[in-house]
Amino acid sequence: MTQDARTLAFEILTTFDKNAEATLDTVMDRITEKVTMDRREMALTNALVYGVLRHRGRLDSIIDHFASRGIAKIDKKLVPILRIALFQLKFMDRIPESAAVNTAVELAKVRVAENSGRFVNALLRNALREPDQPSLEGLTPEERLSIETSMPLWLVEKWIQRMGFDETSALCHASNEIAPITVRTNTLKTTRAALMERLAPQVETITETSVSPFGLSFTSPKVPIFELDAFKEGLFQVQDEAAQLIAPMVNPKPGDRILDVCAGVGGKSGHLAQMMNNEGELIAMDVEGYKLQSLRREMHRLEIKSITTHVCDLTRESPDIIEGGFDAVLVDAPCSGLGVIRRNPDTKWKYFKRNATRHGKKQKSILSAAARCVRPGGTLVYAVCSIEPEENADVVTAFLEKHTEFRMTEPFDTKPEGADAFITPEGFVAPLPHKQGMDGFFAVRMVRRSE
């Protein structure tokens, strides 16, 4: 099926809004796999979808101002059409105003009702005539920051209570920026210097990551990442710099027996295997079998042979593979993802205040289940891509109170240069977007006492 970019963006955003549990990635994969579209149109689709979700709060304030009865009274199908058009008008320099308005009008006529086109045209023309409206005068500082950065008000208030207004403002603005593309070198096949030389002609800018010794960050690749020859040859994995610090905390050695409890699609599993020089036993475990299928394909691309997969929920099962224990266990637990909003702007619209307690309870359960898999003297690393205490420090504190056979230890055997900037006095690894330019992450290393 062939479609234009704006219609496809409308379908993706409408489907995303309808399904409270769906992530943007799953919605996009399901819809785009049925579509035939040239590269430029697909790039525009992605820009529209991510741009609307990144700036949705600000766009909705504009719609609410110019709609005589407010945004709540508008046909729900019209809202994503207006968001797409306003995003182009307010944030995209290369889209002619006429193109943004006219395509929105036609889309409204086709997808909603013939007479809705007049409403869409009038609202967008009014927004163009009064570009400074709505005014943010008279709002509280929290409300103004919420609208300016398109962050949910409850989250802004939560962060202000914990870290103060100025730091919250910096975090909100950083979380609303487009993150660089960051990759981790597959050191089984190449070096960072060689990979950088290979990629440099194919991207606009490229730099080494400042702390991770494995990473490169670049902008504007000439082709999609998955079409780069270096990707096809398995020379790197896409992974933020913060996530690249987790495997060094585990610090596996060739020949070790390692368990990755929540392996997902294998970003950290691949890194662990690299550090083990493809030697030893590495079990990648997850409750979702389809994720492990993706992991196996990824390991094949990287030419990693030391990994076996196992579908399992350790909170409910005790499979034979855990007998004898492991030298190290990694728990990269499911979480809110509030540390990676800049990469996944959909997160802020699907996460609610009440979710924190639910996530924390699940994380404590997973961590306790994983603890029994660690041999005496072995290592347990807990990590989440969240900056919320309910999901990080509170989980670790509760775990250590209950499991006195474990103690916290220094996060790294060999501390990467620059890591002191985000290692807290308690020994937590906690980089932040507005301070280190990395994803918001939390990780801690614990050791089981020798018997």
C-alpha cells in the first residue's frame, strides 16, 4: 500500500492514542511494514510523528487557544491532524505554510468529514496570523515550563519538588532535544578508531563518546543506519553512551558464566559477549520470546556465538539452568523509561504518577529472584533507564535490607575517565541528559558475600 507521509503520520498517531498500552515502536512497526514509500517520504513521516510527540503539549495549548470551544470539544480525529500541521508551521523551516495548511484541510475532509476542512483551515490561518498566541503570561512558573517544554505538569511538579526549579528546567529542556545517534563498537571485529574512519564519510559529524571507550556519536547519516555497510557487517550496535557503561560494571571475563535476566533484544548481551571475547557461557533471558528471536538475529549479525537464550520469568519459575549459580547477573529491569524521553517522547504521554509504585514493586520482585542466581562472591548489577527514586535508589535500599548477603561495592573495577561526574556519593551510577548529555540512567553494583 502506497501512502503519503502526512497520512501515514496521522494513522500512526491516531493508533498510538487509541491504545493505552502500545509503545510507539510497536505501532510504527505494525503500520509501516504494510506501506510502500520512498525514503524521503518515510523520513518525513518519522519527523512528523516524533516531532508531534516531542512538542505535543505546546501544540495542544495552541489548539486549545484557537478552538472556540477548546480542544476537549474537538472531534478526536481532528486533533492529530491539527498537531501535524501546527508542528510543521511552528517547528519545520522547509515546509511551505501553504503545504502544511492545505494538506491538513484535505486530510480532514477525507478522514473526518467534508465540512471539517473549513474548521481546520480557519484554526490554522488564525494561528498563522497570531504567532505569539497563546500568551503564557499569568501562568505559574510550573505551568509555563510544562507548556514550553511539552512536559506533563505532574512530572514537572514532581521533579521540582525533588531537585528544584532551575535543575528541573534544564532537565526538561534537555529531555526535549533530539538525541544524537550513538553506537557501540563491536570490538570482536574492529576498533573504535577504525569504525570512526569507516563511518566518517557517511555522516555529517562524528565524535568519540567522552566516557565510554567503545562509543561514537554522529549526526545525519546519508542512509538509514540499518543500510550502512558497517552495520550489515556487524561492526557496531546502536546504544546510548549511558547504556554502554553497564557491561563494564558487570565486568565479565572470558570463560565466565553470566546471566542477563531481562535481555530484551540484546544491546547489553552483545556488549557482555564482547567483553568475554566470545568465550564462556552467557544466557540471555527474557519473558518475551519475540524479543529473544530479535536478539538471536542480532547476535548472528555481530558473529557472537557464546549466547544462548531462554524464555523465562524468574519471579515465577526456577529453571534448571540457574543451578550452580553465575559469576555475574545483570538485571536491566523494565521501568518507566523516564530517563530516555529524548529518544522516546511517547513515554511522557503514556506514563502516569501512579505507575511509579507499580514499577518499583515489579523491579524489587525481579531483583530478588535474580539474586538467588548469583554465586557466593559473584556480582549482581541492577540498572534502569529511569531517574525516579521509586525505581532506582528505593529499590536497591529495600533489596539490601532484605538480602543481607549482598553489599554494594565500587561500580567499576577500572573506572572510565570522566565517570566521577555521575557517580553519586552513595556509589550509584546516575548520568543525566542535562549534565552529561547522556540518557538518564541508574545502575548499582553489588557483590554476594563469600560463604
